Amino acid sequence: MDLTKICISAKEAKYEVAKLTTEQKNATLLEIAKILVEHTNKIMMENAKDITRATAKGMSVGLIDRLRLDEGRIADLAEGMRQVAGLPDPVGEIIETTELKNGLKLEKCRVPMGVIGIIYESRPNVTTDAFALCFKAGSSVILKGGSDSINSNIAITECIKEGLRKCNVNESTMELIDSTDRATTIEFMHMKDYVDVLIPRGGAGLIKSVVENSTIPVIETGTGNCHIYIDETADLKMAKDIVINAKTQRIGVCNACESLVVHEAVKDTLLVEVAKALSDKNVEIKGDECAVAAIGCIPADETDFAAEYLALKISVKTVSSIEEAITHINHYSTGHSETIITNSCVNAEKFLNEIDSACVYVNASTRFTDGFEFGLGAEIGISTQKLHARGPMGLKEITSYKYKIRGNGQIR
């Protein structure tokens, strides 16, 4: 594998994909969706190799769930392609127009980013999601997946390349770095002459490594220590339903709830019932001193309140006010998604306004922080930073813009 050659090919391809019409891009995505379904058995066979190796290594249940592809999930990959094909094309959109006093006419127009690099871990669905979004947004993409999903990623890439060939699109519009060694990953982070932006998707270690080592501009997709705050006015049934959904519906995802904050006024009522519901789902609870006294859970330490468990575990912090809850959440949160369960409009608005995270909910599960759920089609990731993009990143979030200026002889 020649990394420089891959990057040069992707850079050359970016000019071609930027000129494709919406109709050409949509037809290509639909063809690839069809091919993915046709090759379901092949993809599952390659995925089974990854699952076997991950199981032998002792990978956690939550991470294996992220890695697994079955018939239904492959159908979802294809549906994600179709969803993106059905979305409005952002390329060429006129964001705003201005006419200066000297007669110059300015148009601020949405344009492709160019070459987008994505480094990710054991999530083969990222391979299709990332390609579909970058392609529809008029960019070429270079993918560097983790070793745990290498066989799945290669199989999916072969399907995508087949679709590109059938639709007469440059195959280098999508490149997969199939080397699994760390040195290649670090080298990729330094390809600033070819790659316009780099997006990491994975755990805290991966994201930290990319942010600290990359010479390419980075859009940081953060980990998810997501909180639910049960206010003293919360409805019991709603609290139980939301907490159970956010914690147990799928444990290995970044929008799962990892931390529960509870007003001390309801520690002997709502917390007891919620804790019982969690225990019934085999969730291990680690709480502060007050929570231990109320529900007999395992004592928590400082690391528990900051943890992204990605497992059947949750931390519990009791507070005496919404102000204390907000302070605690803003201190330990990764800036991803937080929820308040309350019947107080005042507390709801206070929570919405003062929590410093990308997505802040009232009376709803954190599991909705997702590009598909937000109506964006597939997502490139959840940005937890504040520059350029924040929250679920769909098509518009992975484009840039430029100014087109029309004059009639003006000089300065």
C-alpha cells in the first residue's frame, strides 16, 4: 500500500466528483445500495471473521455489538444510501447575497470540502455512511478503519467501488487504507498537502491521538458521557421509560446514557423505582454516598462520574438543586447530549439554556442524537466542538463555502 499514491488519487478525484450533477450522484448511491443488498452474504461472511477475532481478544459486548453486521443491519446500510440520495444536494446552494455600495455583487455559495479523511474504529457502518455523505456533498473521501473491522470494511469497499465503476465515476472518489498498523495512521494524519479535513470517530484514545498528532484541520467528534437529570417534579413513569431506553436500548453507542443525576428530594421515591428498573435490566449502578444510602448501590469514585462505560453500568449523583445539577453535568460531560426530566417549565428552560452540550433535551431520551433521527440521513459523526459544526453532522456540515463576486470594472 502506497499511502501517498492513495492521497494523490483522492485529491485528483475531488475535482471530478465536485462536478457531478445531483442526478449522477443520486443514481450512483442507489446503485451502490442495490449492490450492498446483493452482496449481503459476502459481507456477513467477512464480518463473521472480524467478530470471531474480536471475541477471541475479549472485546466487550457493547463493542462487539458495534462491530456486528447482520442481514437487517446491512439492509440499513443500503437504506442509509437511499436516504442520502433523497436529501437535497447542498452543493451550489446560495447561502446569502450582498451588493456593495460600489456595485460589486457577492454570492456566498456552498461548495465541497475537497478531500475528507476519516479515522474510525470498530464500526463498519461508518464505511457506508461516510462515503454516502461525502459523495453527495461533492467530496472524495479516504477512510482509515480499525483493525477489528478490516475484513468488513474491505468487503463493503468492494461493493462501493463496483457501484462507482458501473456509474462511470472515478473509483478514487473513495479510498480505503487497508493497513492496520499505527505508523500508517500517524502518517495519514500528516497528509495535509492532500487532505482538507480529518474527522476521527471512536473512543477517547483515538480522538485524543488525532487531535494531538494531526497537521490536517480536525473536526472533533467526541465521546459520549451523556447525562439524564431527574428533577424533583419529574413524572415517575416517564423517568423510568427514558432512563431505561437511554441506558439499555443499545449500550455501545455514544448517545447512550452513562450518568444519572437525581434531585435529593426524590431519592427515596423516583430513584428507588428507577434503580429497580435498571437492576431488572442487569445494569450495575455506582452512586455517591447519598445514592448508596438510598438504593444500596456500589460506591462511585471520581472516575465513574467521567466515564463513558459503553456497558451495562451507570453512575448516580444526587444534588440539592438544578443549579448543582447543571454545574455537575457541565463539569463531567463530554459535551454530547444531556436530558432533563421535569414538569417545571422554568427548570426546563434553565437546563436548555445553561447546559453546554451539543444536544440538550427536555423529557426525551438521549438516544435521539443521531443524523438519521434528526432527518439528516446518515451522519458523519456527532461533533462536540464549537468551530464549524456541532451535533450530528449531515451534508451541510461537511461542506464549505466560497464567495463569488461579480463586477463591471471596479478597482480599489
